[in-house]
Amino acid sequence: MASASASVRTYLKMSVEQDPGFTKATHESCPKLLNVTLFNSKGLHSTQDFDFGDVLPDAFRKHLDHFEVHAYWPLGNTVREKGVYKHGGARATLDVGTGEKVPRYEMTMRGKDLVQLYNLYEAIRAGTTRPVKSFEGAQSGKSRTELEREIAELRQRLLDQKCDVMEQAEQLAVIRTICHRVASIQAIGARTQLQRRKNEMRDGIRCVTEIAKETRDRLADAGITTIVPPEYRSDLVAGVEVATGIPSQK
């Protein structure tokens, strides 16, 4: 099996600064815990003084946040499936990189149990475990270009639909205006027709009245004073006035 390189970094919580064994940093030295030099990293204190197989002192264990392992080994004749591996609370991501311009496996591990991390590391190196998420399967989903194209198509479709809605709204407004105009024209026509009929009735009654007057005058000249009994004369005149709106001429 090709040679490998693995480094373990131990991350401690900031509560370590309250530990009796903690020594604050000075202008000449870094902070320490039990004389182990600590470095500030990612808002935590860290050290690389411990490796696989080491027993972590209690002063470090009670302030432990997590371990982080970085491992590298040449591709050689060993083929390992790239992806995400898990074992207990340990997690590892295996991929291929080009350290020092030579293709190699690069693995980053993280967990809170150094034994679990070591067992997972050994299982991956030995090829006795498979990833829970493989980087080598058929790729699913869509590329950024495809997604951007679909978004542009959706935007254009929405814009087209908006234009259609606006066009339909304008057509409805035109139809509504036409309906109002037709209704107005019909109302005007109905009023005009009613007025015309009323005028025709007035003209007809006026003509009948004139004929009646002319007939009365002729009858008077002939010595006949009336053809309408006196008791009906007032009713006849009133009816003519109501129908024509024209007062009788006495």
C-alpha cells in the first residue's frame, strides 16, 4: 500500500482560557495548556501535538470541541471511491487533488472521537467501506446554465402572459365602451321614437279637433248648435287636453 500522510488537529473551546492549567499569551509566546502551545483558529484554540493512538489528557478532553484530520496518499494502484464516508460520529470527505502537481487522494475528516476517526481512516485506506454519498455516480440535477436558461424562459413566459392580460383588459374596455354607446343610442332612439309617436298623436288629435271645430261651425251655420250632448262635452274636451297636452280653444 502506498505511503500516506495524516495530520491531526485538536480544537478546544474558548472555555479553556478558564482552566487552571491555561497560560495566557505574551508578546514572546503563544497561549498554552499544560505547556502545550495553542493557536487561535476559527474562533477556537487548536494544537497539532496529538496524533492517532495518543491519549488526550483530561484537561484537553473537557474543553474539546472536535478533531480535524487531513490525510493524503498517492493514487498508485489503489482505487478508492470518492465521496462522503461516515462511521459513528466521524465523517470524512475523500476526493482527488494535485498536491505538488502529482495526482493524489485528499481526505478531510472531522469528529469528536479520535478512535472512530482512526477506524474510519483505516477502513477507507483498506477499501473495506463505501461512502454514504458517492461523488462518482451519475450526476443528477441541472447545471447553472440550464437553470438560468429556464429562469429566463419563465420570466419571458410571465411577461408574455402579462402582455396578453393587458391586451385582453384593453379589449374588454373597448367592448364595455361600445356597449355603453349602444345602450345610449338605443335609449336615445327609444326616446326619439316615443317623442315621434307622441307628436303624431298630437297632430292626429289636433287634426280631429280642427275637423270637429270646422264641422261644428258648419252645423252652426246650418242652424244646428251641437252634436255632442252638453253632459259629455266637458269630458271630451278634457280627454283631448290630456292626450295632446294642448289646451282647448274656447
